[in-house]
Amino acid sequence: MCGILFSTNRYLSQKCFQNALELMDHRGPDSKKIINIDNVMLGHTRLNVLDLDKRSDQPLYSNNGRYVVIFNGEIYNYKELARKYSINQRTNGDTELLIELYIKLGSRMLSELNGMFAFLIYDIKNNNTFVARDRLGVKPLYYSYYKGDFYLASEVASLLYMINDNSIDRLGIRQYRKLRSFFNGRTMYKHIKSFPSGFYMFNNKLTQYWKLLQGSQEAPDPEELYDLLDTSIKYRCISDVPVGSYLSGGLDSSLITSMSGVKHSWTVGFESCNEFNWSKKASSLIGTQHNETIINFEEFKKTAKWMINKRKEPLSVPNEVLLYEMTKEVRKKNTVVLSGEGADELYFGYDKIFKYFSQNEFEVSAFDKLYSYGTNNDNEIIDDVLEPFISSGLSGLELVAHFFQVAHLQGLLRRLDNSTMLCSVEARVPFTDYRLVERLAGVDFNHRITNGCAKYPLKQLAKKMGILSDDIIYRKKIGFPVPLDRIFSNTLSGTGENMDNWLDFNLATLGVPFEKEY
């Protein structure tokens, strides 16, 4: 939806702050605004999705004039909350509801919100801040304490511009080089952290307001699961601009597309490497106007370099480039797109690793072998990444499930937001509705893999709906395939496995050495 920016540095020029905000113009091409309150600066770039009226532009003041908010995301149940708490709005959007609800409830408001959000509310009278991020981390948020000042932004590049210090976090680089992502709040930069999902911060103190708990309930029957998913999808189709859907031809995207009733669906691939036959078949069964995006190898490398330099961060997986190229085409017809992230994490769609730990005790070495990428043997970093999960007392499959639902999913959501917002398109993720997440996480592990069949309840639901064919419902998960061996063949100095080449390509583009010292 937007990009947000905040600084308490009284010596930071407004021109510098404005330049940092302009680095996020793609996040909000429809309006841009900065306010300066006694050298505390708040900035916002807006992508119009809900309530297109200029009165909802941000930063937005509360009705009493004491508070001001910058907000990225959507609160899907904002109309219900306005009625429940008798909030009379000047506008028709969710931003005003957010700030007025905070005045009424304080931090207790967070348990009422159904949506994806990252926001800051500044109390002008008391000179303090309240910051919060949604439960699963669908919307990104980064912060920095640097030389006594506090900075906040939707993207790393804007923070880097303000603090002007790109010192490398060696552990962050090691995480990326081993696991192609960042964990436990780290980024590749020493002075920039990722704000934790499910937390809020008041006066610099972090507090967790939501925690995903594993349970031992029976699996929901198809009717209950349908109602949960249907409600989630309907919420995520609330928009004043057109909504489309990604459609790879796999189970997750096909379910979402068929239940949403959107007109347009989208897929992407290479001329010689794609799954267009599956997405065409799914589109034909569902009845969408289907769109294919085709890219070539040289275009892939050129786009990847541009994305890396634009974001000042490495990309996670090669699919991120395909997502971006596809979403550029989405933008021509839709401003909002539905995506299927979350289903594999909740319903054990990664067959190999979940099946192994359903039959064996947890061992770090086994997890490393099944989860890590490339040929990097930095085993110490695996221990560091898993430490919060191991120290929490989790074990076996429960530990692995929690890692995927909390840590691994964060990487997928970060990838999705990065790729879509670069195109000024808002991605919405029905499988991350917290009510659906809590219900599915409460299901006994044996119900998620039944007779060796991963995501069994979702497949049951798809069968009962009677729209998708069995070969789509039960086919092996692929995603958007990228032939790294053909893209990076003989293009980098030295040799190595394909994923090593991809990771090193990212770091080299940023000018970061990837020798053993990291």
C-alpha cells in the first residue's frame, strides 16, 4: 500500500529525509507528504487502494490533533471495528480508524486488527512513539538506533541513506550465504534491524503481543476450512481498485483464484522452462482471463542486478526476479494481486523435510542437510539461527513446524513485498489470516500429513469444491522454475554449485566480499 519513514535526528536535513522518502516512490506513486514536528520528521508515500480521497493521505493527524500516524498496509475489518467502538470517521478508510482506535484502546487495539500492517503513531504532546507490525510480518518494517537517534522505514535503502553507514553485519552475511535469507531480526547491515512480527514498541521497549502456538486439535472438516479461507479471501478482495491473482497451476494459487472470483490471473516463466500448461489448465477450469509473462536469460540477469542495486539488499531466491517481471504486467490491469504464500508452512507442503522429522528426532545436522542451500559448510550459523527455537523448549517436528511458520515464512513474505511493491502493486496473502493460521497451527501434526499426503485437508477441500482436476490437486509442488545452470554457466569467476553462483552473484553486485572471513 505505502512506504513510511521516520527520524528523530534533529540535525538531519529535510532534503536528506525527502531524498530517502523518494527512494520509496514505487511504494506509493499516488501521493507523497512529509511533516516536521520540532525536528521529528514523518514521511509517507501512498498507493491508492482503499478510500481514494485525498483526505486519507498521510501522515494523518488524529481528530484531537495530538497524534499523527504513518501506516503501511490494510486493516480488512476496519468497518466492523468502527461500528463496534462507535468511531465516527471523517474519511472512508482504515488509516483514521487505526489512529482513533489507538486513542481508545492503546496497545490492546492490536488484538482487534485483522490485516497486514506496519505503522508508527507519534504522540506530539508527550513526544513518544508507538510502533507495531502485523502478526505474521506480511508488511516489512526496518529500524535503526544510530548515534542516539531512532529511524524507521519500510525499506532498507531509505534507512541506509539517512544514517549513511553501510557497515556490514558479518553474521547477517553468513546467514544469507548459508540459508539465502536473514533471520532473528538481522539484515546484511550492522546498524539496521528488521522489526519483529507480532511485536509492538512503545518508548523503545519491544513487547510481543501475539505468539503462534502449536496444538493437538482435530483437523477442520472441509466445510469449516472453506468458511475460514473464504472469509479470508473476501477480506482480501476489499478494494477500490481492481484485484487479480497469481496462478501457477499448483494447488494453493488455484484454490485462491477459484474462490476469489477475480477476472485476471497471471503466471511467468522462460520460453524453454515454464509450467504454462498447468496454469492454462487451471485457468480454463476456473474461468479467468489468463496472462503469461515470458522472460529470457539475459533479461533475468539484467533485472536481478537492477533489483539488487535498487534495494541495497541481496535477493533471496531467483524466483524473486520472475515475480517482479510478472507483477510489472499485473500492474497494467490490476493494483492488487492475491498470492498463495503460507499454505506450505501451515500444512507441511515441503514434503521431504516434514516427513523426515515426523519419523525422526530433531538433529541440527539433519536439518542443515535438508534445508540449507549451496555447498557452504558454515554449521555454526545454523546453530545461531535455530537457537531461539531450540531454547524455547520445542523439539522434533514441532520445532521444524514453528521455524517454517515463523522464520521461513518471513523470507517468503519479504520476497513477495519487495517484488510487488517495486511495481506499485499490493500483494495480499489469504493463507496468512491470523484466524486461519491459529486454527491450522492447532491441528495435530498427523492430520496435516495423512497417509503420506502433505496438505491433506486443503486437497480434501479442493476435491469437495469440484472445480479443480485431480492432477492439479495432487501434482508435485514446483513453483516458478528457474534454470540456474543455464543462466550462470561460465558467467562468474571460479566454479561452484548453481545456488552458490546465485548467492555470490547477489553479494558481488553489492560489492560485498564473500570470502571465508564471513
